[in-house]
Amino acid sequence: MRNDDELIPQHEPVFQISIVSRMIGLHQQTLRSYERIGLVKPHRTPGNTRLYSQRDVERLRTVTRLVNDLGVNLAGVDVILRMSSQIEQLQRELERVAGLLHEAERAVEALRDGAGAER
């Protein structure tokens, strides 16, 4: 059994376009067009070979679901992906601020407990 340290990181570019094409069921030309319009940005090697990460593959699966299953056009897909990214960023910020608030509440409570013990 492998531990988590041995797994390939989600952002590491490891898959060539031919493999991704087979994984997702899209023609390589479609993947290239998605890159041209900015829906995916695979890593480029010094020899200009496209390498996709697992994160890129998941993004392409999302694009495929939106287009094929929901009938969203590529401009709509772009908007949805950007908004989803913004929502995720805002959720992370909200979690961070909630953590700070929790810490502040504990500090205030500790001060109250300390002030109450002195009386």
C-alpha cells in the first residue's frame, strides 16, 4: 500500500495530450482548441510538449460535462469556471476570517475569565 507522500501531486504535469485525450474521450484537436481559448493551460516542456496535471484533467472533465450534459457553450463554460474559482477563493477567505474571529473570541473570553478571577 502506498502512502500519501508517494502519490503524484494534483498540480504536477505528467500526462501527454494523447493520454489525456483517451482519458477524457476528446480529440486532441479539441484539447488544443480549449487551450487556445484559455479553458486549460497545460505545462509546456522545453521541447514544447504539452503536459497536463491531474488538476487539468479534472478541469477538462468539468468542461466536458458542462458542454455535453448541460449544453453550455464555451463562453458560458469560461464564465462558470471563473465564478467557481472565485467562489472557492472567497470560501477560503471566509474560513480564514472565521478562524481569526474564533481566536479573538477565545482571547476575549480569556480576558473576561482573568478579570473575573481578580474580583
